[in-house]
Amino acid sequence: MPGVHFLPFPSYFRQPFGLATGEGGVGEKAVMAYIENLLDDSESGLALPACLVLEVIQGEGGLNNISNWALQELRRITAAKQIPLVIDEIQSGLGRPTEFAWPQ
């Protein structure tokens, strides 16, 4: 899709940089630093996005969710750059991370 860019996900099981996993660990910190540097670098080839869409619970190929630390760090990064963070949890996360947002 033109104009859409995909960023690494700080996965506990499939850490994209092959570093140690765990909440707030070296691997997660590397992913968050990569994303922040990519958005900060005017020569990265990416303009600031209109928004950042995140699937907090990924259900393809197993259940893979983002840690609380990584989610808070990503929100810090996007808030500092005034980029809306859109949380997509429809497929496997519907109702799992919190209660439903509407009366039942």
C-alpha cells in the first residue's frame, strides 16, 4: 500500500533484532529506540505519519501482545511528536485487555 510503512513490533517471542526479550528489556528498548530515531531523523525517508496504528494483541500465528512498558513508551514517543496512536484490537483482543466500552 503506497504511503503505509510498517515498524517492528516488540515481540516477546520473535524479537526483531534478536536481542534479549522481556518487559523493558534490551530487545524492547532497541525497538523503541529504532522507532523514535526513525521518526526523529529527517533523512530517514519517512515524513511524520498522520497516525500510528498498533494492534496490541496480535493473533496470527499465536497470541502475541505488547508489554505495558512498550505500550507506554510508544505512547510517550507519539505524544511528544503529536502523532495520534490508534489502538486496533478487533481480531483477537476484543474484550480481552479491558471490559467492553459499551453497556452489555
